[in-house]
Amino acid sequence: MLHELLLPEVRKFIKDHQNDDPFLLSLKGKKSPDFPWKEAIEQIQSLQKAKNKLPLWYQTEGIIWPPPISVEQSSSELTANFKSELIQGNSIVDLTGGVGVDSTFFAEKASEIHYVEVNENLAELAKHNFKILDKTNITVHNQSAETFLARNKRKFDTIFLDPSRRVEDRKVFKIEDCVPNLYEVIPKCLEFTDQVLVKLSPMVDLSLLIKDFSPAKIWVVSVSNEIKEVLCLIKPQKSMTRISAVELKNHGKIMAFEFDSEEEALAQNEYSFPLKYIYEPSSALLKTGTFKLIGQRFRLKKLHQHSHLYTSDEKALNFHGRTYLLKAQIKADKKFIAQIVPDKKINVVTRNYPLTTEQIKKKFGLKDGGKDFLIGTTLMDDKKALLWCEKI
């Protein structure tokens, strides 16, 4: 199939129709049965999914794309570049190669990369794309992670694992459900390296991760306040795990909040009713579970033990999340809310509130939009409150 996709007429079709609706294109396939319509249209689907996620690959002439679902599951160039900054040493094994995006970025940092992939089609496409991208320091191994380790006889500086979280067409996120089985493969990896970097689901239980693998470091990585992946660095020696909430920005800018469990355990919350500014931690920061250290680091007071919203009279600098200017604490009254939001456009957020955002919008006839926010929460006296705010 790779040969057919490289034919000039097929490449021209893909280029000419790269912005067209794949479904409408598929209706034309019946007119030319000898043309590889299905595969060409899949190329267009993958190309469209990759436009923002993989701009370097998108702009490179001659790339042959894997199926759309593989592009969906692959790392973005932004997150792959971040992982490449964590990699140490000159010999790297990408034990679950997939599309090959991570290997491509590892190849910028290390002199010797081994890409391992059990799927023959993905391995063939990756080999072609590595050549197009001029990544001559990547060796392709079309075999399973387990087979590669069983046959291996040498040491590597780092082994990277991104286990599949899709089993028999269903998504999984528990560590034990991923393929390969991390409980089996990580001990084998540590026979051949001093550090294993693992990419896990955004939904993984961090406490279980720490309990079962005693990682040296965990990164909760988000882009545009959406958690994209959890990275875990495992080393043979035991030490206290350091955890970082990381927000990736374009052009390499990174916001990070780092701590260990002992720091969080020793920190103390101070509480207050809403002051001039209200703070909503980023999704990555909330995922780490550091609910006391946030207040201590940024000199903030918490609204309630379980609300995970903070407040202050002086604006905190470089807060890892949203900062709001409090306009007023208002009544949960439809007529009153209609007066302050006459066009009914306001963004709704809830933290420890009996109604969901959708229930609040329905109850008061609101819709998303505008620059203001309505935050439903619980205050330190256990009373429910609606805070009318402007995002800074």
C-alpha cells in the first residue's frame, strides 16, 4: 500500500483535496474503482488532523500518514519536544514507537535512537517518514517491546514507553489495562537502562503510580489548560517523588509548579471570604493534588477546604491558572442575574457547588460568551455563593 500512496497521481489527488470534506470525496470513489480511494481519503483525514498537532510533519512534502486514529493517539510536536528535553544520554529506545513523532524529536537530542513497533504497517510508514525527515540516526525494529527486550544484550541511556490505551477498540486508562503490561515490562527495561520514561493517560491515578513504581519524577502536562499526558521517570534507586504541573505554550514557553509530597503534607491552608481577586488553579495543578501548597507559594487564602478556589487582596504574579477580579457576590436570583447580564452571555464555572455549569445555565437562562464569569462555589462558612467576576 505504501507503493500505491507514493504514486504521483495519488500524491496530487491528496494535495489538491487536502482541505475538502473526506465524506463527500468518498462518494466519488465509485466512479474510479482502480484508484486507491479509501487509502487516499484516509491520508486526507490524517493530514487534516495533523495540521495543528504536527505542523512540521504537515509542511513536509512526501510524508505518508498512518490511519487517522493513530494520528489522534500520537504525541503532538509540542509535547514530543517537551519529552525530548527530559531525555538524557545518547542511546534512546522508543519501545512503543507508533507514529514515530517522539522518536523524531528524540533524534534531535541523542545520536542513537531505536524505534520499536509491533505493527508492520506503522513501522513501514515510520521508516519512510524518518527518511523524508532526514532522521538517519533512527533504527527501526518491527517487533514487540517484549521481543526486543528478550533479544537485547546491551545497555541504553534511556528507554521510553508509551503503552497503548486502546484495547480491542475500547479506551482504557488503568495502568494494568495498558499494552504492554507496565508491571511486567518496566522491571525488564531496568535490566538494560538506569531510567525509564513512561507516558500515561491524563486520568491515571497518581497515588497508585507513586505506590507501585516509586518514580523519581512525575510531570502532569497540559496544553491550553487541557491535560494531554502524564509522564513518569522511573529509576532503580528509591527517592521521594517530585511532581510538576506543566503548562506548555507555543514557542517553547513553559509554566511549571514543582513540589514533593512532604512539602504538601507540611503546608497549611488559611481561609477567607472572597477578597479582591479569585484564583482557579489550572487543570494540571488540580491533578497533582497540591491543594495546600498553592496558597502558601502564592500567598493566597482558600475559600473552602473542598472548593479549591483561592483569594487575595494583592494580585499574585505568575499564578498557574486563571485569575479573576471579583465584581460582586450575587444572589442566586433569576431577575437579579438578568439585570447584571442583560444579554444572558456569561461564562459559568462551578467548584464545590450543588449545581453543574449546565444546570446553572439552564436555571438562569444563560449562555456562554462575554468577558465575565459566574463562579458557583462554597465559602468557608459552608454557605453556597455565586461570584460575579471578570477574568484577568
